[in-house]
Amino acid sequence: MSSTLVLRSALPRALAPRVAARSSMQVRYAVTDSDAGRMKYVPGGPVLQGSVNDPTTFPPPSRVHGSYHWSFERLLAAGLVPMTAAAFFTTGSNHAILDGVLGVSLVMHSHIGFDTCLVDYLHPRKFPVVGNISKWAVRTATVATLVGVYQFNTNDIGLTELIAKSGQTCVDERVLFGIPYLCISRDRHQDGREGVVHSIWELENVLWELHVETLTDPLM
């Protein structure tokens, strides 16, 4: 009987500190919740909101920035191959739409590549100043390039004819010390002589015709 009385008197004494601590924590949380505007975290201040057990916040999922964006990049990169190949077999003046599509596709493909490099190496979260400057520099360069491509397609030969000319050869007949010879180059001659421009697949036929004319010419 006496042991039971001693146990009953000892239990409240042992539980009293725990109850007091729990009540003080409840009061502290109540004060923090009621004064949330005053107890917000300030960088460098002593008050922290949340704990290490709080879940990390993630941006909401978006297919525009995910699967759709990835598919668009792959289709754009794959589409540049047939468009560039088609430019070798067309003339810029007759295919203005191909000029515009090819120009916009090249600029967009380059912009996506540079923007990916900025996200990987100069993200604004880690480099708030340099990252934002680089991001707007790439955007400005992209807009300026689009304007330049538009001017080149409308006021000059255009991208399609430029690519077609890269596969052409200038053949010019010249005479050196009384000996005729052929001058073959990719560019126009600097002395003003235009020569005859042929594509690579036509050059073999041109040389063969000149060879036949040389053999059949009685003066030669």
C-alpha cells in the first residue's frame, strides 16, 4: 500500500516537466502563427521558417517545357538536313519560301543551342547578374540575326542560292604564253572575267566537251 502511494506521488513529479515543455511549445507555435507577418525569415536574421522535414517545392509539370520542347528540337534539327540538301538543287529566286523557312530554322536551332548552354553553365539562380546579361544578349543577337537573314533573302541572293553556289565551279579558258588552258576555281575571278559557272556534277561534261572540241579542231 505504501509503495503504491509513493509511486502515485512520484509520477506527477516526473511528468510535470514534459507537460510544461509541451505547453510552452504550443504557446510558441501559437505566437509564431499569429505573428506570422512579424516572424518571417529575413536573410541574415535568426528566425527560420519550416524545418528540414518540409518537402522541396517543384515547378508545376508542363509539356511545353518538357516533351513538346524536346520533340520540337529534334524535329527542327532533323528537318535542317533535307532543307539544306534541297537548296543545292533549287534556285533562290524561284523558292523564296524555302529561303525564309531555312533562314528561320537555322536561327532558331542556333538560339536553342546557345540558350541550353546558358541554362547549363550560367543559370541566373547561380549567376544573377552575368546570367541575365547573357540571356538578353543571346535574345538580342537572335533578333538581329533574323533581321539580317531577312535583308539577305529579300535584297540579296538569299540563303538557297548561296548554298547552291557553294557547289558550283567557275571554268574559264585562258591563254598563257600562247598555250590555252583552263582556269578552274570555286569563286569568280578577281580580274573581272566572269567565266562560265557550272555545278560540280556538270563539270565533268564541260571538260569532256572541251576535250572533244580540242581533238576535232583542225587548227589545234
